[in-house]
Amino acid sequence: MSKKFLTDVIQQSTEMTGVASGQLAADLIAAIKEEIIENGRFSLPDFGTFTVRETAKRTALNPRTGEKVQVKAGATVKFKASPALKEAAFAGAKKAKRKAAKSKAG
């Protein structure tokens, strides 16, 4: 999903101009980002939850040289899909698979 995708959806579902819907999409993204920074998580019912997780200090390998490199501790944002989203995605994947098989056979 991109900001342009959000802008297009907002513009199609409302009477807003492209500029106004782009600003609204930017404001939504900024609000979600702010919530994650302040509370360490953001949840949308029937969609999923974004959670901040700390990463430990570790040793990794440089893929080019094979040399061991120290990686600092940090943080990352993880996403966990809601059961409703998982079910819908699975149903969509099954439908696409059936459609692809049908087009190959036909």
C-alpha cells in the first residue's frame, strides 16, 4: 500500500480533490506514525496491529566478504494481521489459484 493508493481511494470515495485527498492520506500516515512512536503500537480492528520490538545486539556476516560484523541493538516495527485479514487473504489466495488453474486448463 502506498500513499498514492490511499490518496486514490480517498478521492474515489469522497468528493475531495486530488490535493486534498493527498493531504488527508499524509495526515493519516503521520497520525499512525505518531501513535506508534508514543505508545509503541497501533491497532486497526479487522486489519492488524503494528508493534515496536527491540532487537538485540548481534553478530552478522557481511554477504560480500564473509567477514563478521557487529550489529547494534535497535528497534523494528512488526505487523501482525488480524484473524479476519488472514482469513480474507487466504480465501483470496485460494480464489486466485483456482482462477489461474482454470485459465491454464482452458
